[in-house]
Amino acid sequence: MNAILYGRFSTDKQDMQRQDHMLDLYCQTRGLTILDRIYDPDVSGSVPMSEREGGRRLLASLTADLAVVTSEQDRIGRDTIDQIQTIRRIWEAGATPHFAAEGGPIERTPENEMFMEFGASRAQYERNKIRQRITSKMTSKRAAGELCGTVPYGFNSVPTGATTAKGKSVFRLEDNPEEQKWILHMQQLRAAGWGYHSIAKDLNSRNIPTKRGKGEIMNLRVSSSSSSSLRFTTGRWQAGNVSKVLNNKTVTAWIASRTTAAAA
């Protein structure tokens, strides 16, 4: 049987090396011939499969008697409805999903469909619990006057001169007008019904850099069929980048404040 490998990871602190090695070994032991490797780096599981660059390619590649191999079911996504719909599309195409770390192929049977739906619900529950923990931590940090995590798109960080109880410098955010102009552009396209993937394509066509695109290069560890190599990104927009910007709490609060001010 021929196979397409699919991998996704949601942050630049993760890489594909572990997933790639696992999938290679799985295909070797199962006698699967790898036709393609499709990856969605730096993409949250909350982004629908059809709005990911790699996800769209995967869905377009589905054929009968094809093995779609990924490490775990939640690599398909962490939204219950989208994950169920994606796996059903794989089945309906005559293909079979394989979850290398969770037992292998999942043929379409009433029992497997039930277990798949349980797994999809569990993945979303885990995502919601992670969000809850992060929100609680970020709320505490904001109350203490600390910058929460990385500087969001649309803002710059400025040292206040103060330090936390642990001796860390405290930063505040100031507006970045140039980036905020593109936030409003993204919001307008989203309101007009554009998907995250289409918005990313529009930004790339205009040569608008991401936050990371300003001189910083992130490397992603991937493996070819024969050896490991490095692939470099250049700060181009992807569906996940757009989603993170438009759903960032600082950004949404800024947009809401503009809306309130305009209404007044």
C-alpha cells in the first residue's frame, strides 16, 4: 500500500524530527511505500485542516487504497468537529488513517468510528485545559505588570526599568502602527469571509513580513527518505500565523478598543 505522511506541530519550540523518525519506522515495519511527506509547521490544532497549507494538499491527495500516516490522532487537529470531518473524508475517499503511536490503521467500522469520536473529544478537552492553564498564568502576569510571552504582532516591547520579584525586567507594550495597519487589513478580509490560508497568501503576495520575518530565520528539522536535513523558513505567512494574530488577546482587545472609540 502507498502512504502519505502527515505531521503538524504548533510551536517553533517543537520540530518534526521525532514525528518523522516514528513515521519512517512505522512504514518500514508495515511495508508501506511513502509517496509524499506533508507537514504543517507552526500551526495550531485549532486551525481547520482545510485552512492549513499542508492540510489542503493532503485533502487534495486522497485516493482509494492510500494510507494516511500520522503519529497520533490529535495531529489531525484538536477541534472535535473538524477532526471527525477530516477522518470521515479520508474514509470516504477509500483511504485509511494510520496513527503510528496509537496502534496503527483505523478501518471504518461502527466501533472504530465511536472510538475515533471519543479521541476527537478528548483532544479538544486537552486543548481547552491547556488554554485554561495558560489563561490563568497570563492573567496573573498581566496583573503584575509583566509582558506575557512573546511580543504580539502589532506591538513593540519597551523596558520599564522595573523588575519582578524574581529579578526579571518588566516590559510594557507600545503600538507598532505599521503592523497594526496590517492587522486591520487581516480583520477586514476575515470579516469578508476569507479563510486564514487565503489571507496568508494575500499578505505574502504583498511581501508583508511576519514578526519573525524581520531578519530572524527559524530552522525546522525534517528528514528526507535518505537522510536528515535542515529546512529554513523566511518569515512568510501561513494560516497558523494569521490565526494567532487575529485571535491573540492583546490584539483582539486593541481591535475592540478601536471599535468602541469609533462608535463614541
